[in-house]
Amino acid sequence: MKINLLCAIGALTFCTLTFGQNPVPNASFENWTDNQPDEWVTSNVPDGDIFNVTATSPGHSGEFALRGEVIELPGFPGFPFLPLAESNTADFGFPISENLPFFSMYYQFHQVGPEDMLSVFVGVMDDQGTVFGGGFADITSPSDTFTLINVPMTYTAGQPYRAFVTIGMNSSSQSGFPEIGSYFVIDDLWMGGFVSAIGEVGHPLAEELSIFPNPAADELTVAFSLLENSPVSVQIFDLMGQRVANVFQGDMHDGNYTLSANVADLPTGLYFVQIATQGGTLTQKVLVSRS
């Protein structure tokens, strides 16, 4: 079977990614106490009855999501009060035991000013509180529906101990402040492997995924074993979690499969090939290179 393979992202560590336990606390924002998301700190000032971070409904997958809005600071006409949400537990941040490759979340974003941005920062610390890894993104494109973003994490030498997530807003305008009325909605935060809109978590029915040659110049082979009969989707995603190619979609019987893919027309770059079954997903990075 010949398949044109459009790809996107990764690194030269060619490992297979599956999904484990999500370390982010209250990641779907279903739990709130006194107008505050449990295990998160926010810019809200309850004593002053100032709330620019609130629960909103419906969420991406549950009843609630978190909404942050730039409001006018009471007593200071025209001065913006910026929303901020930061993960927090009894100790700063939350426990983490391995260097995970991605932070992912679903978001909506409404801009009043064209230079307003939704900013995401993830930090990973060692047991001395030194940040040695993390990832960040400034989202500048508005979205009225929940949109997936995958933020790649990078690391220097260090042993992971705790991590934290900070989400807020800023602007590239001269003032540096986003406009009053701009807001974001976030939900279903995740730290782990690459997330796609299909089979986001679970136990994949596929195994032994291999892509060769890797790097590839003109043609590559995608080989895997299917443990049970299942609908199967083989798709390609870019760094932002957007699907760029639908390689295969249909029912398969258990057994071994090999797909040939022509990549001769693709620019040099790093990509994700993902196999989604009814139980979960299996993902591997691949490089297209002609150097």
C-alpha cells in the first residue's frame, strides 16, 4: 500500500510514546471551592470581591472549564487587571518523577486587542528548587472553539522533582497590557506524551511501532502489530496538535501491518506518526532529511 505521508515535529530521540498518569492537579477544573479552582492559585482577590478567574460551563470534556478575563481594576478606571492561574499544592508546584516530553491543553481565546496573547509557561524543578526544564507558548490566534495545543518540553541536566504551570495574558503592544475584555478558557491540561484529538489516553491495541529508515529521505515504512480487531487511524500531526495528514482510517484485523510512505516531496523536518485504536494511541517521532 503506497501512502503520501505529510508529517510534523519531534526530536532526534526516536522513542515510542504512550500515555501514563497525568501529574497536573485538577487538570479538568471540575473541582472549585469558594470560586477558586482547587489546587490552583489565581489572580482573584476574594476579600475585595474581585474575580477575573471563574468557572465556566460547559468544559471541553466535563461540566467546567477555567475562564480568565482582563477586567478593569476597581478604583482605577481604564487600568487592566490581568488574569493569572498557577498550579499549586501544599508545597509549591506538583510532584513529577520523569522528564515528560509535552504539555498539552485545550483552549479558547478571544482578543479585543490584535496584539493580545495567551501565555503558557511550564517549569520543571529539581529538589533544590532549580528550574532546569520546561516549555512555553504565546498563543496569538483567536479561537471560539476548544483548540488543542501541544507545547514541547526541553531539559538540561537535572532530576525532576516538582513542576508548575502558569497561564496568563500579555500583549506585544507598546503598553505591554492586553485590552480589557480579552479572555481565555482552558481545560483538560496534560503532561505526558503527544496528544491528538483521537484516542487521547488509554491502552493502545497496537504495539511494536517502528518507522524506518529514520531519518528518511524519499520513502519510509511504518510497521506495527495489532493485538485485537479494531478501528484504526494512522494520522500525522504538527507541533500545535493539528492534523496534517490522514494516512489510513478503517477497520483492521489483529495481525502485523506494514505501510509504505512516499516522503520525497516533503521539506526537511521532524514529525509525529500516530496510530489510534479504540483502546488508545501509539506515537513515534520521525525525521525527514536529505542532508
